[in-house]
Amino acid sequence: MIANFEHLVIVQLAQPDVKPNRQTIARCLAAVFGILLPCQITFAAEPPVSFRTDVMPLLSKLGCNAGTCHGNANGKGGFKLSLRGQDPDLDWIALTRDQSGRRVNPLDPPNSLFLLKSTTGLAHEGGQRLRPDSDAWRTLTRWIANGAKDDGATALKLARLEVTPPEQVLIEPKREVKLQARAIFTDGSERDVSRLAVYDPANLLVSVSPDGLVTSQRPGETTVIVRFLEKQTPVRLAFVPKRPAFKWSSPPENNFIDHEVFAKLRTLRMNPAPLCSDEIFLRRAHLDLLGLIPTGDEARAFLADTAPGKRTKLVETLLQRPEFVDFWTLKWADLLRIEERQLDAKGMQTFHQWIHESIAANKPLDQFARELVSARGSTYTNAPANWYRANRTAVQRAENTAQLFLGARLNCAQCHNHPFERWTQDDYHNWTAVFARVDYKILENKRKDESDKQEFKGDQIVFLTNSASWINPRLGKPATPRLLGGSTIAELKLPVERDELDALADWLTRRENPWFAKMQANRIWFHLMGRGLVDPVDDFRASNPPSHPELITALARELADHHFDMRHLIRVVMNSRAYQLASETNETNGDDEINYSHNRLRRLGAEQLLDSQCLATGAALQLKDQPKLTRISEMIEGRKHYKPLTSTEDKFLAAFGKPPRLVCSESERSNDTTMGQAFQFVSGPLLNELLTRQKNRLGRLVASGQDERAMLTELYWATLSRPPAGAELGRLAPRLKAANDKRAALEDIEWALLNSKEFVFRR
């Protein structure tokens, strides 16, 4: 003890800024002789160190509380901190009281275990996080020397974090920008925290120095999330090639969508692609709205039409067709988890029919959502109640409702404050408590597999029980039911005849809700443009900002102003020039993936592909237990994931990414290319069966007695929505004429057309 005291005095006298005083010496003597007083070293030239506003930011800056380090759910090496510093109370205990307080040494601060590990004075699996004698080291040493106190009761509270510039476009040769972070506290004071803030770039396009200098690695756009304490601010940056020969092409604008898209393209020194051809637009519109290619007759008629407004007229015609209702019902059936084990056959049919009728009647999206989230009663007679039947736990109901209708992915906040968003663990559990009283009366359950507790066969009654509540595990007591980011249910003072689900329905869909309209507008944009303005489409958060913030706001306003009419917003998007751009790129936009400078090529979805094959070959699917001429997009159930696939149709759909409907997100549908698709498509039994069926289009062409050029022309119109080019006709017609078996020759030609990129991709 005497040695420690002598060392302490030497340490103090060796530092010119440190002046030992009587109080310090008294405390040290008390510690030496066993009196329980902390030994504090007073640094007269510097203000006291705050655990809340000085030490906690350093734990984040050094990475100590990251998920890969001591912020892990189980900690590391017996030392656990809260993830990203969400719980300073527990962190202070972990540092100063856990393991008998061995991590800090007020008598000899530089030899505190916490500092020795960080500086690799002792072996540390995380490597060196702190350099001795650095500013951070001195700050932590001073905090320990002054008693390692928690100033939670007196510390300033952070009101907001301001970062400049909030966004910037830099054109070569500019490759760097310095970010300045300022913390504004509740007392109005400000502090430059650029060296304490954490900088998280969204991709590898840039590198960021510890003090906020962003350096471009290659041209492109990125977002840098700047964090300090519990606040985070996104900074959008674009590094643009110089392109000295760039000249803006001044494309015409059809509506506000083009104004926003083209304004950004001009800023980024990109020219948009030209308009696509009529044949491309026709095929694109049919696939997007109906899930089908056009027939040969439809293609001929559209290309022959010379009226200036024919594209607008086509969109309006397609919106009124029954295939539109079928195809967009399919999209919502995926999202609402129409799946047999949970709903059973009758439940699926009832729910699917309600969605179909809602879209056919052009039910406003806000009404559609209200009916779903407030539903109760029999799942056989009140179809929307199947939403709760498919989401059987309070956690599923809370997470899926937030993701589907608000674009909020809350699951990270179940165990800790959300690392990338404003939602805290308390927000999560208070929101979950809104759904806690939903319960089920199972009238019967004739499940086939008694060991499968997820299978239900029979009607159920959805109701609100009076006995349920939701426990907040952080507090160990019932959570307070609260609308996400809004009032508690108790504060709403609902009349007797209304409950929390009614309140939820009203709040969710009201015009003032900042998320609902944007989420629905983004979903429509995603299905038409191939990528959401917010991407993924249902992941709205500050750290994932929209590519065009003003545009998504304008689209949401347009949707709300027109009473959440889905067809209206589809018209607006499809009549924009941005939607009608060609897929070919130019020298300025070849690398663009997020700014809609050209159409995004994408493979047809599973149902689009199979239904279009059937239409092209003139051979309808022969589906078990279904009426004749039923298309695959009319089928009620998703991909069967709970039993072996037996039919060729099921195997085809699984190979091409049809979702099993286990989650309520567009992200579940896969559009990846795999080797399995080659076996199911290029040489698969289903395609061969369609080609060789006796009375399909090929059989009718052979029986028609037409010459080879006429047969080929008919085949091209029916399959690719265009006539064959002269070179194509010149090569194929002689070979078809010389073939001994014209039917087999036509099958080979049609096989090649169906496997062509022109058919497989939506351009």
C-alpha cells in the first residue's frame, strides 16, 4: 500500500499540470490506512471528466461496445457492455463494480486493468484499441483518478446531433470532405464532437478517418452514419466523375416524377436513356400490371396504332382487366402470408377472395389496412381476421404489422436499443403490448401431423382477452401499450365500444402518419421500377435514407391526396418518362444502379415466366383440382415448403423463387439465377411438355398450311411481341422449309425463343 501511495505521488509530481493538494493527500492516506474513501487526483487545468458525455462516447469510438466486442449479447472475456452504449447505468457497474471492481484502480489509474487491456499492456484479444498518452487515454485516466464516478444525475443530456455538410456532391478532382459533428445539449450548450463521433459508411465506396475525413475510393453514392451517444445522423455523399464532355440532354418531363429524377441525374452528370420502343413498353406494361406477356394480336394492334396518347390509353385499359386483379392479389397474398399450415384450405380461400375483391373494387389502401389490423371474429366468415391467425404471437403481430404498413423493421430492438434507428427496447415492448390481448378460440383442429404444432385445420375465433399483458424483460414488469412513437393506449381515453386494435387502425392510416403513405407509395414504386426509393422496400430508417427524398414525399402526398387509390399512383408512375426509359445505358450512366437513369433489367418472376410460357405456346397448365385455363398466378397458396415437391409446376416455381410466405416482405421472393433453373427451364420436363403438347400453338401452325415465313412471323409475335427481323427470317425460313418434320423444327425454334434473354427478362 505504501508503495502504491509513493507511486501515486510521483505520478502526480511528474505531471506539470497536476498540483497535489491537502484534500488529495488526505484521501490517499485514508486509502492507504483502510479508510473507504476514493483517492482522487485533481487535474486543475482541465474540467472534470463526465462518465456520461466523455467516457461513454469513448467506449463507442474505441469499439469496446460494438456487437463484435464487449457489446455482444454474451460479452467477451467475461466483460459485457451494453450494445453501442444504450445502457450507461449497466456499463458503469460493469466497469467499476463487476468482478469486485478490478477493472479500475483509482490508486494507480494507468495500471487499471481496463486501460492495460486496451493498450495491450496485458494480452487483449481485441488488439490495441488505445494508445498510451493519447487524448483518449488521458481522459480515461483522469476519470479513474477522480474516483470513476457516474454523473448520471447531473450530466448534460444530448438534445440533437448536427453534422455538416448534411449532404454534398463532389465532382472530380475533389475526393475528400471533412464532416463536422456538433452535439447540442438540453441546456443549449454546444460541443464539437468530431473526434468523438463514430463514422459508419454504408458501403466500401469511401473510407472515413477517426476525425471525420471522408475519402472517396471510387465514384458513387454513399451514406455515412454519424453517431454520438444515443443520436445518429445520416450524411449523403456523391462522388461524381468529372466527365468533361458531359452535356445535359434536356429530356422532356411528363410529370413531377421526371422533374425529381432528372434533376438528380443532372447533378450527378448523368444523361438518362432514351424512351423505350413501343414493343418494349407494351411488353413491360403487360408484365408489370398483368403478370403476362401480350398476345400476338395485342402486340400487332398496339404497334399499328399511331395515336399520340396510346401508352396512356394502354395503361388505363390494363388497369381494368381481371388479370390485373389476379396479379396484384398475388403480391398481397405473399405479404399477408396466405399459407396452408396456418390458415388451412378454407381459410386461405376466404382470405384470398377478400384480397381479390378488395383490389377489384379498388378499395383504398388505408381502408384495406384498417380492416386488417382491427379484424376480429371467425376466420371463415370475417376474412381479414386471418391476418392475426397467420401471426400467432404478439411478437409476430407487432413486428409484421410495423414492417408491412410502416416500413419499420423492429426485430433488432427486442433485445437492445435498435443499433441503426431511433427505436429503443422499451419502444419495442410497448408496441408489442398493443397486440398482447389478441387470442384465439380454436373450434376444431383436424391437423394431419399431430407433432406439427404450426398446422391448423379448422375455424378459429380471433378475440381480445382480458387477462393477457406483455412483460418488458428489461424492466421485469408489464409493458405500457403504446403506438409506435406515439401516445399510450391509456392516454387516448377510448370509449367503451373501442379498443387498442381500433385505435391502432385509426392511427396507422391517418394522413398525418409520416410512415404509412410513404411505405405504400414505395411498395408501388418498387413493383413498377424494380427497386424501391427506399431499398429494401420495407426498411425505412435514418441510416437507410431514400435515394430521392423529395420524390418519395411527393409520391406519398399524391397517394394520400387521391384517397390512397392504388390505381391512381400506378397511372402516375407508368405515365412518367422515367418509367418509360429504355434499358440501354450510355457513357454517363453505365454504372448507375439507384438513380433510374435507365430501366432495370430483371428476370421474370416465377409466375410471370410460367404463365407467359403457357400463353406463348398456347398450352394452358393442367393443374390438379383446378378449373381449366387456370393460370399459376391465380393459385391461392404460396410455395409448399412443408412437404416434398411432387408436381412439375411446384418444382418449377420453387426453382424460380416463389416465396413460401413465412415472412411478410417482398424480400422473401428470390430473383437470383441458379443452376437449378437451367434444369427446370432450359431442359426441364414442364417446358418440354408445353412444347410437345399435341394441340398447342405449334400444332395449329403446322395444321394451318401456312408457308414457313408466315408461321415464323406468328411465332415471333406470340412469343416476343414483335415480328422477326429480316436476318432472323432469312436464316430460319429456309431451314424450316427443308425440315422433314416441321413440327419438330418449330419446337426447336420455339424452345430457343423461350430461352432467349429477350423472353426471360423484363426490359
